[in-house]
Amino acid sequence: MNNLGGRIQRMLQQLGEGVMLFLQALYWSKAAPRNADKILSHLVEFGNATLPIASLMAIFIGGVLALQTGSRLAQFGLEGNIGSIVGLSMVKELGPVMTALLVAGRVGSAIAAEVGAMNVYEEIDALKTLNINPVRYLVMPRLVAAFIAVPALCMYVNVIGLVGGAIVSAVNPKIAVSFRLFRLNFQQVVKFSDVMDSLLKAVVFGVAVSITCCYVGLRTTGGPEEIGRAVTRAVVLSFMFIFVLNYVITRILM
């Protein structure tokens, strides 16, 4: 029982430290214009690391959604509703969640490894010696980049997923729903508020992933083998936060 209590206490302490790191990074975001070059480089990193696999992931997710739901709807003569089903599934849930998971696995792991290596090899101590705030120099640019990049990637994934669903709906003889009917049904059901909900989730997930990976990296100590463990820990924690936050946001927005 004492061991369980100690784990809960450590978990709450780490959660509090993570929140404090977020607040410090938020405070230092006032220096974002002076660090535009760093933010831009991180934005490019987000795009280079995720766009190719995001495109592949999105088009096949949309295609599978259309394939699975369209064949069932066709049994009841309701295949004309496939645009709304694929659209709502992508926009409300799969788009932001899958984008965040992809970012955590591709970019978040790199953040944890880079920051963790700097901490292990005492580069962060060197920054402090030079009177450079590590939160402003390392965390804030990544937080701002995630705040911008993850929603943009989410919208890209949503669009590509819809294109994949529309293509499968049109070419599959069991569904045979034209692009025009797919688009009209999508527009009738999916509202602007649904798109805003998707963007809100993407923003929250992006912030959570960037702060989690930076926090784990800043707490990494020991030798080089600890860097690999830190990367794994950062990705797993990011996944957990994404799933928990997805439920919380969905429950609030209902």
C-alpha cells in the first residue's frame, strides 16, 4: 500500500512539474518573434518527419472507413450517407487522434532524444552557465511549433482521408457513390463547429506531446542508455495523454 501511495505521489508530482514547465514555456512565448528562426526550423522538422507517412496513413484510413461502412450501408440502401459517416469519423476523432499519435512517434521521440542527450552530456548546464534559460531556448520554440504544426497537419490528414474515402466510395461497385453525392452528404452533416472541435483537439494534443517529450528529456540523467529509455517513456506517456485528453475533450464538447 505504501508503495502504491508513493507511486501516486510521484505521478502527481511529475504532473505538477509538467504543468509548471508548460506555464514557463507559455510565459516565454513572448520571446517567440525573436526566436522565429528556431520555430521555423522546428516547423520544417514537423513537416519533413510526418507529411509522407501522414498522407499514406490518411488516404488508407479514409479508404478503409468507406469500405467497411459503405458495404454495410448498401445492404440497407443507405450508401448515400457514407460521406457524412466518413467525414464525421475523420474530422471528429480519427484525424486529430491519428495525427497526434504520428507526431508523438515521429517528432516527439526526436525531441526527447535531443533534449535528453543535451541533459546527459551537460549541455543544458552549459546554457545555464551562459545565462540562457533552457525553457526559453529549448521548450518554447518546440511548443510554439507544435501549436502551429499539429492543427495544420490535422486538417491535411482530414482532407486526404476524405479524398481516400470518396475514391473508394466511387470505384467500389458495392457502394457506387459518386464524388458529388459524397461531397453533398458530407456538407449536409459536418458543420463548421465539428471542424473547430477537430482543431481544438489537435492544438491540445500538440501542446501535450511537446511538453511531455521536453519534460522527459529535461529529466533524463545517467549514460547514453538512458536516452533510449527516455524516448520510449516520452512516446508512451504522450500516447496516454492523447487518449485521456481525447476522452475529456469529447465529453466536454458533447
